[in-house]
Amino acid sequence: LRWDKTVPEGKVKIAESMLDTINRIKNAILRSTYIKKLSENLAVKEELLLGELKKIKSFPPGINDSSIGNNIKIYKMSKIAEKMLMSLMFEDGRFIEDLKQVVGYDEFSDPIAKKIVKYLYEQDVSGCKPAEVLKKIGDNQINSFICNLLVSDMGIEHKRKSFEDCVRKIKKDKIQLELDSLQQQINKLKQSDPNGLMSLLKRYNELKKKQNTYETIYKK
């Protein structure tokens, strides 16, 4: 989102956005530096920005073992969501076109699932059973994947809601992994490249807002 800093409402929005990211910086000197830059950019007194910064709940930044473990958990949960989507597509081919409109095949984390979805997106499988079409490819990995999926019989109820939940999960997790990667870059640049750091912080905040949209985008 872009706001006009020449009007009060725009200044408020910009300040809120930037203060949220500045609040993630542990180093007090860097925080002070960015507050000063923001003050100059918006023509707003530093004291006022500092007052608003104090209202923001403390956010503990940094990459540690727990965040690495969290990434592994995200990967595993995303694979479950991907398998559910595959199961839905195999059961009802109409979900293929629905999924194509909202999720790119490259957003799948499992390489076999990615390969299958890419093929289904590029082929006309209307009137055919997707699983049967895929078996004709003769790819052992794909055939094994399909067999395991069909044997597991996920028994998905409320298919449309499950579809939307899985899409939201994949979208949010993909953004979270990018956020974690950005956080690592931010940590490395804190002392060496202040200008580059500000750019990463802006991107981080944009992704957080985008991620939050998936909390409600499919809710009715």
C-alpha cells in the first residue's frame, strides 16, 4: 500500500507501518537512526514518533533454533494441505481449475506434488479422472505418490471449505518462509548496511500485511 505523506491521514498510515517494522530492531542506536530518518521524511517531531513507538507491543526479533524448528513444522503442515488439495482434485476434477486461479504450481513445496499440479494445469483433463490421466505418464515417482494418496483415503468432508482452508494455509506458509528468510537477512545487515536494512524492513512489513489478508480472504 502507498500513502500520501503530504496529508495527515497518509502520514499516520506511513508512520504506523514503519514504526511496526522499526519496533522489530533490537539495537537502540539503529532504532534511533531510523526514527530520525522517518521524522525527517514525514516532517513529524521525533518525540511524537517515539511516543507512538512506545504504544506498540514489543516484538522479539531474531532467528534461533525455535524459528528453524518452526520452519520444519510449516513445511510438514504445508505438505498435508497439499495432499488434501491433490485428493480433492483427484476426486473432483473441477477443483483443478479452481486451484489454478489462486495457487501457482510453483507454490507447492513437495517436488512431486509440484510436478503433478504443473501437468494438470497444462493439460485438458475435463471429463477424465485426473489420477488415471497421470498414471499414463509412466513416471514411477508420480505413480507411487498417487497410489499412496489413494490408499490413505483422507475422507475429506465439507470439500469446498477444506479446499479454501488448504489454499489459505499454503499461501500463508509460503509468505512465512519468506518472512523468516528476510529476518535472517535483516539480522545480518543491522550493523553493515543501514540503507539495505530499511529496504528489507519495508518488504517484511508488506509481506506481514499480505499474510494477514489470508486470515479472512476466504471467510464467508
